[in-house]
Amino acid sequence: MKLRVYFGALVLLAFPGLALSWWNDDWSSRKQITLDASVTGADIRDNVADFPMLVRLHTGNFGYFGELAEGGKDLRFMVDDKTPLKFHIEKFDATNEMALVWVKVPRIQGGASSDAFWMYYGNGSAADGGDAGGTYDVNQALVFHFDDKNPTPQDATAYANHAAKSLAAVEPAGWIGAAAKFAAAGSIEVPASPSLALDPAKGWTFSAWIKIDQSQPEAYIFRAAEGANALELLVRDATVVARYVQGGKTVETAPAPIQQPGQWRHVAVVLRPDKLELYVDGNKGGESPATAVAMNPALTLGGTATGGFLAGFLDEVQISNAARGAEWIKLSARSQSLDFTIANFGQDESKGGAGGESSFVVIIQNVTIDGWVVIGLTGVMFIVSILVMTIKAMVIAKVRKDNKAFLAAYEKVSPDNPGQLDREESEEEKELAESEFLAAIVGKHDHFQSSPLYHIYHAGIAEVKKRVGNSSKPLTPEALHVIRVKLDSIVVRESQRLNSKMVLLTISIAGGPFLGLLGTVVGVMITFAVIAATGDVNINSIAPGIAAALLATVAGLAVAIPALFAYNYLLTQIKDIVADMRVFSDEFLAMLSERVADRFREAA
């Protein structure tokens, strides 16, 4: 038992060391890609060797397109720190942050989910490391990815079995990159080649992704023919049928249904030494006994004038001069499908780092440009609201302090000399009066300068002096009414000053969440658009993009919540001050009214 514990501890200690083994110091970052061949992924039972694995990169699983060299030429794939893997890039779109890469995996264990390799990146001076020909094994005789920049399909394998003629259009948005579009009027022709020859002992394999939107009486998906011998795959009504013609004898598999309008389906035909097999979506759709004979065929994709042209789409056409196993075909269909998760992406690691990054860092890395725009706007709103909250809190503190000091002094004022606290404003005070913040921060506070109560008192005394001067004549009721109006106007203006800029807080409260929601909705739309373009639908691809999109909503709420609390607190304080102003205004007027009454009594 102790030996097991010690051994387990040694293994656990050894793993971090292995994880930190770095292939080349010139590359700054890497990411591990794990392959799932178990029932939760490809669900294959046998081992598969030298398999070209499709790796779809997009913002959902890779957030460092900005670190890649032009065209992704610095990408490298390694089994460990010593064994490089052959690969090539089918499509690289830095603007939309997506890439399609084919990597030759030396061995995938059936039923296991432990096979993995590393993707290295982050070397701007690296030369292009892609090797299309080396990505495929010796039996892979032809691969058409289709390219929207080249209307004539080019073979990606080392055999260079390029098409000699193509009447098919190129559809940029295919299943895996671009696709060939057939309009029931033309085909793609590939001349005979020794690498495409059929050896009866080895067999022959054709596979492709197809999309058929309408029933067709009989149209060719492909035909490989030499003389009286031919291997064919046809669309018949809403089904596909594999057919082998040998010396005048025709053998067909049972038809397999495929038509689902708007959906792509993986189809494969395998001619073995003793039988013909048809596969749909990696599953066997039919078979029939057949005797393979040698031939060196010319190929036609999309129909022949005598047999019927195809109306539909073809993508990722692959031909092997050997019969691929059922597990190979299943793995091909599932690894290139949207419905299965075969490649799982680990966290990004930096050279010299501890490996991996926090979830928040991953979220930040996946925020799109529109998300940053929204977060930037909410950031501006946050800064503005913080400034308003801070300034208002400071101003209100000064106001309450000066009000308290003024009331204490006012209570000691003699009724015979109500203007004894009044003092004329200096020029500096008049200038600072335009800004309550500057008045509160740099203004003098030796004479209640920040007190609205004093401002009411000062305005009232000024009106009294304007009407009676230094004489002892009483105020008339009309003059008292004018003073009342003047005091009310001062109360209103002081209230406006106290409430100024508070609208910025209400904008943050109401606008922050809606602005954040807008960023989230747009981010989610972009995430799903990228997934639709790349064809990688799994939780690992969706989650980072959705989480990054939700960051905009978090930013909006982070602006609104503090602003909401501060607004309600400040508004309560301002209401109290306004109430004090109205009370003081009434008391001051009452005092003046009393003096008017006393003067009239004395005069009588």
C-alpha cells in the first residue's frame, strides 16, 4: 500500500514537469488539444493511424489570433517536446478570427479520450511550417478542400491530382471552408493517374460531404470509370446509392436516405476485394457482394452528360487508393461534423508560466471588438458617475457643515439688527459661485460661503437694504411680498445647483444595463455566427464566447448598481437640505413680517 502511495506521488510530481517541457523557446505560447475517441466523442473501437484531424480555431476556443503571425505561419503541432506533426492550413481568416487546420495524428486509440497533442504559436519571425502533402498518408490519393480563390479544384496531397476542368461554382460558405456548387449543368473532371489506380487487393475509397436540397431522379455525385468498369455514387430521389459496374455486370447497394433540405451529410463508398459498401454519416448504409478488378479510372464529380448532372453541393472530397476501415470512416465523419465533440481545447499556456490562466483572463481574451466598445462606453459612464458621486458627496458635506455653522450664528442675531451676519461677496467668491465643486474645494469657508441658508439670508438682507437703505422706515406689505418672491427664487436656484449633474447618475442607472445588454446580444450573435462559419458546435466553443458577451452586461450593472445606491443616498441628503432652506425662508420672512408689524404699531 505504501509503495502505491509513493508511486502515485512520484507520478503526480512528474506530471507538472512534463507539462512544463517546452518544445522551442522561440514560441511564446501553446495550447493542448485532447482527442475523444470514447462513446462521448468519436465512439470508435479500433485504433486509427496517421489520421488527418480537422482542428477548427475560432474565438470560442482560441483567443489569441492577434498573436499569430501573418496567415498563421507560426502555428506548430507537437506530440511532445520532440515530435512535430505534419499539418497544413486550409483557411485562415484573421479578421473574423477563424482558421481550419488539418493535423496528421500518428495514432488515435479506440475507446480512449487520453490522446493529445500541443499547438504552439506566438513567433512572428517563424517561417511557414505547413506541409499539405505530408499531412496525409501514402494511400490518400486526392483531397479537394475547394478554394474560393481558385475555381479549379487543387489536390492537397503530394500526388497533385488537380482537376483538369471544372464547371462547378465555388460557394465560399461550405461545410469546411468553401464548397463546390453544382447547378445540374456541369461537372469537375480529374484525369487518370497511377496514384488513383484501383488495386483489387487493396480496394478503393471515396468520401465527401454533400448537401442536396431537392429530389433528383438520378444524378452522379462521383464516377470513377475506365472502359466497361466503373465505381459510382448516385443521388436517386431522396437517397444515395453506390454502384459498381464490372465487365457488364452491375452491383448496387441498398439506397440510403440522405435528403434533409439545407443539411450537410457525410457519404463514403468503399470497394473492398469482395464487396461494395456505402456509408452515411459514418454509419454503414448498405453493402453488396462485388469482385474488385484493376482499373486506372478518370474521375468525374457532379455528373455526366449521359448519366445526369447533380444539383447540390460537395465539400471535402477525399479519395484513397486503399479501402479505409469502418472506424476510419466513422472518425472522419464525426471529427468533421458539427454534432460531435472530438477535439477538446485546454487552456493557453505561456512560456515560463505555471500553465493555464484564470477564467476571467479567458473571458477577457474572448471579448469581441463590439464588446470592447460597449465596455469602453460603460467605463466612461462609470468614471463620470464616480466623479459625480464624489463631487456631490463633498459638496453636500460642505453645505451641511456651513449650514450648521450659519444656523448657530443666526440664532444669536439680534432682532433689532437682522443684517449683522451679512457680508458683501468678493470677486473671487463670485467667480467660484459658478462651480459648486470649486467653491467647496478651494473656496474660503470663513463666512458660510457654501451654505444655501446663508445665500437665502444674504439675498433677503440685500432686498431689505435696497428698499430701506440705512433708514428706519418700515417695509411695506408690497415690498415684503417682493422679498418673499426673491427668497423663493433663491430656494429654487439653490435646489437646482444641488441637483445639477444628478441626471448623469440617472443616465448611468437607466442606460448602463441597457448598453450592457446591447453588447451581450451583439456578442452572442457574433459567437453563433462564428460557430456557423466554422462548424464547431460544442460547449467548449460556445461557452467562452457567451461568457465574454455577458461581460458587457456585467459592466453595465457594475455602472448602474453603485450609481443607484449613491443617487438615492444623495437625493435624500439634497431633499433634507432643500427642506431646511424652505423652513429657513419661511422663518426669515416671518421675522421680517414681525418687524414690519412692529414698525407700523410704533408709527401708529
